[in-house]
Amino acid sequence: MNQATINTMETKANITSREMGQWLHTQYSLKPKRARFLPYGECGWVYLVEADTNYVLKLTQPGLCTGSGFKESIIKTHMALYYDYGIRQISEPPLRANSGQYINQLGEYEAILLPYIEGTPALEAGLTEQHQRKLGSLIATLHRCKLHEEEAPPAEVFSVQLARLLGDMLRHTATIDGHANDIQQHLIHVLRERYPQLKKMAAQFAALAQVLRQDTSLAENFVLCHSDPSSGNIIISPDDNVYLIDWDTPIMAPPERDLFHLRQWATAIESYKSVMGTTELDNRVLHYYQLEWDIQEIVDYGSRMLYFEQSDSQNEHDWSELQDHMRGIGLL
């Protein structure tokens, strides 16, 4: 299983500190001392806003990555988990701005503001046995939540959209030779060279998606999933607690949607099973989510480099990360 890459933004958003400060004052009545860019944003930009209390400002642009963009309905799910179910090992929900909205426009970006959780990402700190036990228990707690229909996030449909997006990107590489920069030329060369393997991967993904859609028993056991409890979305606090952040894409899905990520931590899986009872994982579903991850990384990084105007440093970062990912799954 390859999960080495984290799809992060390495360069700041196209907005000045003054504009950001004025916006924070207008929308949230804050007087920030400073806003420090954090290169942790997955398909977006993240700033630590230092004021009397610290906050996280998250920015995104629709279409930047697959499924990117904030949604009011998802914020309702987040609020239900935090306030109604009292689950405190997750980040607090976004704050309502003076506009009355949770999602607001900041220049060319959609923006939300959340209370900051002091700590270190597991991507940097790693997870001890104790951390893994807490994580497994937390995921089990989430999976046992029974949300009301109006609070529940969308349900898994085993979409083949990523296979189509990959196909579109591969076809697009045939049309931009004369207008490509150096990074794009490297990317185009690799995509063309690995076309047979990529086409086979997409076909396997689409075929497996069809099999899972036809298995009606899966939907009967859907649970609330975070969808990406990977090391970049886990915070270890100074008092050694584990917090799950980035509640942008929760989903009602098979438990394997989250357990796919937890497989790298044996103690977390054991802790999960001790809470839920013996749980047999469906290898078909795990394989689907592995293929989805593999393809999504290629589509997201590739699309950003091909379709978006980015700085040279961001393109270089994305190209380096994509190469690491493709090596990890045997494509380079």
C-alpha cells in the first residue's frame, strides 16, 4: 500500500497580508497579530491566524482537486458530530462569520475559519502504540454514530469519475506539446510512456466499481467515515491526545473507506476491532479504495500542473510528489 504522498500547497495564496487582515476583521471581528502560512493544506491553502485565540484559515478553489470546495451540508455533519454527539477528538467546526455564513469569499478563494488545535501532525511525529489505540477507538466511535438524514453526508456510489478524468488528462496530453513548460513536458512524457499501465489501472478500477455497485449488501452496512484519516490529518496534542482534522469530505460508506488508511497501523486496527467486535475486511472494497487513491493522486497532481497557473516552485513540488507516488505504485 502506498500512501507516502500528501497533496499539499507549498506556495502562499494570491492574497496580501493586509487584505487577509482586513477580511478577518470584517468577517469575524478579529484583530490578527499575524497570519502564518502552513504548507499542510491538502488541495488548498492553510494559515495559522494568531490573535487573542489562534485559528486556522482554510482557502480553496473549486476544481483545484477532485471533490475540492467547502459545502454547507458537510459542515452540518461536522457540527452534529462535535456538538450533538460530543466527540471532542475532532477539530471544532467552522465558525459563523458576521455575514451569517460559514463559507465566505476571500478574493478568488472560498474560505472557512476554525479554532486551532495545538499539536504536531502525525506525518511529522509518527504514531506510538498508545496513539494508534486512541485513533482506532476514535474511528470506531465515528463508525457507530447514527446521524439523522439531514445531518448525514453523501453516500458512497462507487463512482468511476476518476477513471474518466484520468482518460481526459491522457487525451489532453496530445494537444499541448507546443505550449508546455519544462515540468509539463516531463509529465506529458511520463504519462505517454506509461499509458498502457494507466489505462489498465483505470479499467480495473471501473470494473471493480461496477461489481461493488451491484452488491446491495454493502449499502446496508454503510457507516459514517471521515474518508481520509491519514497521517496528514491526525494531530498529536502536547498532552498526547489524538485529533482528527480536515472534515471536508466525510461520507457514508463501507468501514473500509477509513480502514484502508488504518491498515498501516496494526495497533489501530486491533483497537478498532476491540470496540466494534471482530470485523472482517472486504478485500474487494480495500482494493477499490487503493485504486481510487492511486488514480486520484495522479489526476490531482497532473491536473494542477496541466490546467492551473502555478508558481514554478509549486509545479516543482507537485512534480516531485507525483514522481514519488508513481514510484511507490510501480509506474516509475
